[in-house]
Amino acid sequence: MKPHHPIPEASLRRLPVYYRSLQEMLTAGAAQAVSCADLARTLGLDPTLVRKDIEMTGIVGRPRVGYPLADLVRWIESFLGWNRLKGAVLVGAGSLGSALLGYDRFRSHGMEIVAAFDTDPGKIGKRNHGRPVQPLSALPDFVRRTQVLIGVIATPGDAAQSVADLMVAGGILAIWNFAPAHLHVPKHVILQNEDLYHSLASLSFKLESRTRRAETPEEREISYAQDN
Amino acid sequence: MKPHHPIPEASLRRLPVYYRSLQEMLTAGAAQAVSCADLARTLGLDPTLVRKDIEMTGIVGRPRVGYPLADLVRWIESFLGWNRLKGAVLVGAGSLGSALLGYDRFRSHGMEIVAAFDTDPGKIGKRNHGRPVQPLSALPDFVRRTQVLIGVIATPGDAAQSVADLMVAGGILAIWNFAPAHLHVPKHVILQNEDLYHSLASLSFKLESRTRRAETPEEREISYAQDN
DNA sequence: TAGATTGTTAATCGATTAACAATC
DNA sequence: TAGATTGTTAATCGATTAACAATC
């Protein structure tokens, strides 16, 4: 019984927050059941928002009780596909790429990076966190052979588009892009951007707005409008 | 002449995309002026959306011509505060933290990480990408003394809240959080989350939806509604 | 002048918030 | 039963998209 409505991106991004909080409650072993109100209180979020998000996953709760804690955790896990391991390839074995290769927590969240690729001859042939680093040219064939569906890009910005093209050519269906680049991919490919400069822009603008306001109180009324 | 309306988060996050594209045009040296339609075309975005975003920054263009390319680049830079260098401290000199310390591009985007902190005795006292790694306990005093306003958290999730508390105590006004943790900070503190699991949830869910649809065509109509 | 583009106002869309009915 | 919580429907809010007027 899957939902018939589109799932809002914002809701999807909140589910991990609930998931983590619920897991903590579970290991703490305090309660058997949890209500949306409980969850909202511990997270400082709007109770109605939490209710809608949980409801969206399709789980059925009991009025006056809430949701069985363990069930809810597993339900969210399953809803997100975090209980079904999917392979991934990573391109760009630099410092960020290596950090990502070192995150073994990804495995318990549905993703396992099975191979790394790079163009640097100094890196090719060696191992990085246990994974062999192969030449980028070997990527499309590797993807086709192993049927891996996820591609992670951790290259410099100017290499990202060509890497994405290679991934798509190999049959990758989802790209997680950490490179500072605006990628063009076919419609059937899921693109998740993790461009740090998007966040840095937001942070920088807000910080400037607030510190400037403090300096020139006469502009206060205007600046208030810019608060998030 | 600053805008009187609140600036949408989504618009702020699109500005770096325009900025980068405009910079490329500038170095390519092709055109003197650029229109929103041009920009929208090269980026594959809705022209009206681009217009609204650019307009929001307060720059004034010329009908039939567009915006002077060099002016627009500098305008966005200034709007985001990327031309005014702000100091930052980083906590957590692990693999991700080290990668962030190595990003010298941050400096040309308004942020310079001036010091790193950690609790690991094996890291304290050494240098990481030229920056001294200090004990975490030294953070509040350091922040007070140097008047740094930005704090970057790259610790494990369970340490993040206490680190955030230390930062706030020292006078940090903006926190860039890379740890997988839902942080509670006072209202006056800007919080920018870079939680990878938020993105991974979205990517994983969408990938599962699409691949499952392919397996069971009879559910196609339902699955379509879940497309982004 | 004609026409493309900016600047601005209105309409649509979707997400969040609020209200209320159902239920254990 | 009474009351808290789920489930569901309506209202609000904000962002995106569309329409149109102003201008060079």
C-alpha cells in the first residue's frame, strides 16, 4: 500500500532526522511506543509537520498510543530503501573522495561504494580504504558489468560533467554530485547535488545581513525582512 | 538600496550556480552583456525563475541588452558577501575535516578556516594543511579572542551538539554542520546543515521507487506520482 | 520604429500549518 | 466514558510560473 501522492523533497530530507532520533530512543529503551508529538518535541519541530511526514510513509498508528517504536524505525528504514544494499562507484579519489570511501556507515544506509576511479596515475592501481582505484576509462565497462546503479562524483568541478556522461553511458541511474558544478543529465537519471558553495552562499549572505544590521541600527527594519 | 523582502533560501542556493556560469562566460571573453534568458538557456532553468533571482539581488539591467557581465559577477559576489573574508574555526580534524581544511577555494568565497580543534591527543599540536590543531577545550577562548564568527563542525554525530554549544558560548554566529546530527542552537545563530544522510535518503528513496516500478509495471501509475 | 529584455504585478502551484472528525 | 492521538480535510503561506507594462 504505497502512497499515491508525490513525496515532497523536504519531507524525504526530514525522515533521516526522525529515524536517528527514534533509533536513539530505541537504544535508550525508554518507551515502547512514540507519538508524533513526542518526536516533534524532542526535535523542536512543528507537530503537524512531523505527523504529515510520518503519515506520508504509509505506516498506520494507533490513536491515543502512537506508533510502536521498533516498527516505526524499521518502517522508515524500509521506506527509504536503507535496508536494501545498493552498490555505488566513486570517481575522484582525492581528499573528499577518500573521506567518502571511509564512511562505512553508508553500508547501513543502503549504499556501498564498491570501486573508485581516478585519472591520476599516482593513485591508479593502489587501494583506498580497501577499494581498488581504477582508471576512469574503465568506468563504463565496470558499471555495465556489475550493474551498479549509483555514481558518486568527487572530482574537481571542471571534470564533473564528463564523469557524469561516462556514468550515464554505463547505465548509472542516480548521481550523487559533490563537485562544484551544475550537471546536465537525462531525465531518467536522479541527480542529487551536494554542492558546498550552495550552502556557503546561504550562510555567508545571512551572516553578512545580520552583522551589518548590528552595525547600522537605522537599517534594522529592512534587515529584519531578510531573516530566514 | 537593499531588498525589503525576505530572500528565499532556494534563491540563495541558486546564485552560486549563476555566479559560476557567469564567471566561465567572463573568462571565455565571449560577450560583454548577458540576459537572464541566456543564463537560463545555458543552465537549463526556467527564464522567469532566473530573472526573479537576479532581480532579487537588486542589480539594475538594461532592457534589450541585459546585464554587463563583469558587473553582474561582482554584484553577486558582493551580494553574497563572498568578497569580504570571514574567519572560521573547524572542529574535527578527521578525514572530512582535513578535506575541508584543504579547500583553499573557500578563501575566494568569503571564508577562511584559521584554526582546527580536536580531542584526539594524536592530532593536537600537529599541523593540518598549515593550520595548528588545538585541543577542543581551547575553542571558546580562541573564538572570543579572535572574534571569529563561523564554526564548522566535522565531528562524529554524537559530539556535534556539545561542540555547537561550545561555539555558541564563544560567540560564534553561524554554524556549518557536517555531522550527522540534529542540532539545537539559539535563534540568533545561523545553522547550515550539510547532513549527507538527508541527501542519501532522498536519493535512495527515488532510486528504489524507479527501479521497483520497472519490475512491476502494473504499479506504474502509482509510482509515477512519486517522481520528483 | 520595432522588438527584445527588464521590471512588476497577477495566477498558479505546492508545502506548511491549522482545524476537525475518527478511534482506541 | 473521557481524552489523547491518529487520520483527513481545509486554510494559509510562500515560491514558482505566467502575464503584461515599461524601456532602451
